[in-house]
Amino acid sequence: MFVIDSSIFSSIIVKDEFYGGAEKFLMENYMLENITVDLAYVEVANTLWKHVYVYKRIPYRSYGELKKEIKPLISNSVAGIYKTIDVLQEALDNAVKYGITVYDSTYVTLALKHNYKLASFDQKLREKLEKQGLNIVYIP
């Protein structure tokens, strides 16, 4: 079972270079008791904003339809969505302990609490955690 981070969902929304791996991962693991944190909604929305406004990779005319896909994509891909506030204190501790962002640490903390793997495309996070003895990041 997996904690799915925003990079997986974002790849589906913006159809980046990881899209194929994200789509395959979600389809193959659909029936598992996968979870995420509510922060994923905000992070995916921010990724869409960045691809529309900053990178200009996605035309503004496509933005309206894509933004409507965020909520159902995340909600229908996981069995549970945890509130960030419920793991925030421990996530902050883990961020300091492992030298990672609090954003990443919310997913990592949830994975550690449930003894799940973390599904993410973040290779740097994976490497950083492995150096700390945590082999929990699965890259589809």
C-alpha cells in the first residue's frame, strides 16, 4: 500500500514526462488502500498554475477543464485522505530530522505512521531518505 504524493497526481493533470508512469501506477494500484494528505489538492493546483502561468506550457483556455479534474482525480484514487493538521507536528519534527521540506515530510510522516511506501517521482527525496536509512520511496 502507498501514500501517494502530489507529484503522481500532478503528472496526470499536466501530462508531463512522468504521465505514463503515473497513469500506469494509479491503474495498477487502484484497489489498494492507498492514502494521501489533503495538502495534495493544493500542491496539484499549484503545479497546474505553474504550468499555465509561469511555464506557459498549458494554454489558459485548457486551464478551466483541467482544474475541474483535480478534486475527482485525487478523491477517486485513494481510500483515505488525511488532514495535514493531524500530522503537522510530527511532520515538522521529521522535516528537521531528515532535512526535507515540511511539504514532503507530511507524506513521509504518513507513510511512516502506516508502514506504507511513499509513491513519488521525487528522486532527490528518495536519495536523501535512503542516506538516512529510510527506503520508503517508490518511484513508478
